[in-house]
Amino acid sequence: MAEKWWMGTVLALSALCAAAQGSGPVPASVSPSGPTDAPIPARAFYARPGLESVSLSPSGRWLAILSAGAGDRTGLAIFDIHRGSILGNRMAAIFSNADLRSVHWVNDDRLVFDLLDRQSGGGDQRVAPGLFSVRRDGSELRELISAPRPFISGDRRIGVEPLSARHGLLHIPAGGGDEVIVGEMRSDGTGEPAGVNAKRLNVVTGRAVSLSEGVPDHAFVWMFDPGGRPRLVVTRFQGRTAVHWRAPDSEEWRRLVDSAVDELPWSPRFIDSSGQLFVTTIDPKSRTQVLQRYDFAAGRPSADVLVSTPGFDLRGSIVSETTGARALGVRVVTDAETTVWFDQRLAALQEEADQRLPGLVNRLSCRPCEGPDMTVAVTSWSDRDPGQHWLYTAADGQWRKVGNARSEIDPQRMGRTDFHRFRARDGLEIPLWVTTPAASVAGPRPAVLLVHGGPWVRGRSWNWSADAQFLASRGYVVIEPEFRGSTGYGPALYRAGWREWGRKMQDDLLDAVSWTVDQGLVDPKRVCIAGASYGGYATLMGAARDADRFRCAAAWVAVADPRLMLKWSSSSDVWEEGRKYDLPRLIGDPVADAAMLESVSPVLLAERMTTPLMLAYGGADRRVPIEHGQQLLKALKAAGHPPEVWTVYDDEGHGWLKLENRVDFAHRLEGFLAKHLK
């Protein structure tokens, strides 16, 4: 296959999308146009990728491509790698009122996918995204799990009625059959989640068979062997969690471990084709998670450590040709993603990919993974590059580019993101991400302290971030600390944040700014704090507690009163188990810690908020209901400090889903920051 011939197929793909929507992804050989000194439009950062994802069929013959199509909708095209053309020269699945969100091959002829309407606000989409199946040629489209709205016409709802919207995809068995495994969320008599029931679902007939007989009650997490047989469940009830195992030759479930939530001595991660269970434990030396095998005879993890990532908890997945098949390697994330290959041929191919595409993370996915017909899809990215897609075919040894994820983004104009660690004032080591603008400017710069949400998550890894790059493109250093309470860096950092909202967690943010100032990167007199959800809470506390350190504060979907999170509300989606057992431990007990909670509730500190403030909320938010914003607005007005900017997107939930709202908010934030930092 000649390179010229291949580029013709890339152009054909772009033309297919362009014909459907009037414009489409720019081919890989075409450079972004326009003056390089003009700011990159906000829309380029926040629009969906023109080329969203690619995935190989089990045989490696077909490539499923999620890409922009008619009406700026994300659709599915199937590329015939042998013929070098789009199957049928049309989208296999595309809708006028929805976007394909994710797609999976069931076998070489059929795929399943779910939907999301990205042109409606997130508040309108409170239920599951459904599940649909389609043949690769676009025929036999059917609804397997009900979607919230009629995305396909009634005459295409063939066979039995779809499952209810409370179902979702759990697992795709190996072997190329016609079945997938789905889970149904069960509720108790009060409507609270009570567990997940697993079912085997035939994607051709739509018929489902329960797999939950004999399974322990309150099972929320399921793991399966390659054939789709349930082998492990994790239960959660009344503040305790347990891991249950079923051996290959048994129908009985055996409890392996039981503890209070957050006290499990190990966590299940993978099951391979031999039935081996892989778990993560805390290494006593590094104090971070490592990967080990579970020794069933001894009733504990084995002593040998298979994979460790010092300084980082083990985060990643087993790489195999199909789910649960022979492990070919382990994909892990330290600061960036890397793959530890067990297979020497793939290790050599990884080295070749890294040489051809230097400075990028290069993720290899093969189908099949052995023999002369091996085909490999390569997805590449960096802190400055939002993504490229390539194909390697072993038959001719050729590397061919499929396209760029975001053709409007020029990596040369993006900022650099670097990973650091510094010591907080009490000596705790805090990870830190710093993005610096591409343009060279003498001396310290203005900065935005961008606080991640959660807060019990890992905030960043080394990749392209729309928020960080948008702010850097406007001339700001972006400071993103993994403050105490964050996960992914060992239990010490995570646990150090328990009951420290507004206190030591806030100190870490100030210490991160001080560190960047000491490095000569940031002008201490030109720093604004910003963030969403918990990050919005920290922003409000920054405005109240440390007004002298920040020129302005921008918070969206922000928790304004942590006490509200600990109370039942019909407008909140926080479940009772979390309110009763998790949040009191992580934030504070509403009775025993009442005084402390009052001292760190921004709504009670409005008189101190003299810093210029920008606020935005989603009118349909169920994670942080708009009551938080309304009470804060009332308190700020009463204190004589109304926010400089107040915005409510009535149809949005916990964040902005509609592109027009994402761009509108970016423009508002850009103007607000420029007013106070430039």
C-alpha cells in the first residue's frame, strides 16, 4: 500500500464528514490556517474533537471511527483497512438529535454504542445514555437499552422491548459472540441505590438472562472472566465494603476480605484468562499502590511485586488482545502514561513508535496481536498536542496517519506543562502541575491558580488540557496543585485532607503559589484563583480567607455551604450511604464538627469577600444544587459585596455540556481575568 494511496483514504474520510456538515476535520497534511499572532478562538479549545477516537475490530480488518458528521453531530464510520475506503461511503450510525459517546466492537460484524445529546444542556440528561447495536454496514440498528429520548424512530425498534434506562454496559466477553453483559441499578424502598444486577444481553435478539442468582446482596462492582462468567463482586452496605470471589469450578461465593470503607488492605484490579486475580496493595517502602497477584491458598496478596510506580499509585490496566485474554503488558500512569510490555515484539514496536513520534505518549492497541496480520492502532498525544491517530500494518511494515484529533490546534502555540513536587509548610510533599505560555516574556507572569474538583481525585496527568491551554494561550501561568485530599499519590496525601476543607487544604494552594513565585515564574501581585465544584469552594474560601493574596476569584458550580451536602435534599444526587458514612469522615460530622463546619462555610463568610468575584451555576445541577449559589448571592448582597459577574445556565447541570455555553463561559472568564490581571 503506497503512502499516496493511503492519503487518499484520509482525504476521503475528511470529505465524507465535510459533505455531511459543510466542514470537517482538516486532513493530516493540511496545516491550520490564519495569522499566528491572533488568539486561538475559544471554540477551538472547547468544541468536541473533529476526530474523536478510533478502534480496531477483533480481526484487525475494520477501523471504527468516531468523527464529526451532519449537523456537527458525532457519528460512526467504519473504515475497511484492506480496501482503504469507508464502508458504503457513509456513516454507519449518525443521528440528527444525538451524538455517539462511546463505541465498542462485540464481534467483527457488530458494534454497540451509547448516546449523549451535546447540543442540549447537561441538566436535561439525568438518566443513562442507552445502548444500541448496529452491524458494521449500518444495518440492523436496534435499541438495546432505552435512551431518555426517542433517538431512533419507532419502526426501527425491532424485536423485544429494550431494557429500562437503569441499565448500562458492564463487560464484553471475549470470543466474538453476540452477547454483552449489562448491569441494572437496583433501588431500595426509598429510591436509594441498593446494588447492581448483571445480565447477559444478546445484541441480535435483545433478550437478557440474569447472572445475579446467588450473588451477595449490595454488589456494586462486578468483574468477569474472558467468557463473561461473574468471578468477583464488591459489595457496599452501611459503611462497610467486601470483596467476594467465585472460583472457576464453583457456584459458591467466598468472601475474601471485609472492612470499613477506605480500610480495605488490597483492591481487586484485573482477572486474566488463567483465572488469576491481580490486586493493588500499599507498598510499605514507597507508600504507594503496587500490583501483585492474589494468593488464594494463603488468603492474601503474594509477596512479589509485579509493577510499581514509585511516587504514584498504580493506575492503569492490563493490555490484552481481547478482554481477559493473555496479558501482553500493563499500561500505567505516572506523570504520563507508559506501557510495560511483557511481549517482546510489542516492546520493539513501542520503541519504534516512540522514535517515529518523539515527545509524545504513544498508546498501542493491536488486533490481532500476533502473526503476519497484526494491525496496530496508535493514539498519540502530549501536553501540547491534543492527539493524533495512526495505523501500523505488519503485513507491509507501513505506518500511516489517520488524522489529528483537533485540526484547529497548533501544538507549537500551546503552553508547556511540567510536573513538580514541593514541600508544604508542614513538610508534606505536594505534587504540582505548572503550564507556562508558549510566547516568551521576560520576567514573572500573571497567573491563575486553577483548583481541581472532587476533591478526592487525581487532578491531572501529562496531557493536553483545554482549560489550562486556553488560559495559557491568554498569557497566564496555570498553577494546578494536587493538594492534600487528592488521590493517586499514596494514602498519606489522601488522608491528610480528611476534614481539612478550608484549612490545610487551603494552605497547600497558597504554598503552591509561593513555590512558583520563588521559581521566578509568577508575579505574586497578579494571581487569581479559579475552579469548579470543590475547586469553586476553594476559590470562595480563597476570596474569604486570603483576599490579600488574590486579585480576583472565579468559581463555578461551587459548593458554598458544605453543611448542605450533609443534609438530605430532593434536589441533590448524593446518596444516603455517602451522606451517612463517607462525607462525615471526609468533610466533618454535622453534629460533632458543627463549629468547624460553620468556620469553613463560604456562605457565612460573605463579609470578608472583598476580592472581585465571578460566579456561575447550572440551574439543573444535582451534585451542587443552585441553592448553594442562591444563598451565597443573597449573603454577598447583604454584605455589600455583590459578585462582579453572576451567570446561571438554566439548562445545565454540574458543568457545561452545550458548546455555546462552554464558549460563552470562556469568554466571560477571559474578560474577567484580563480586567484584573493585565
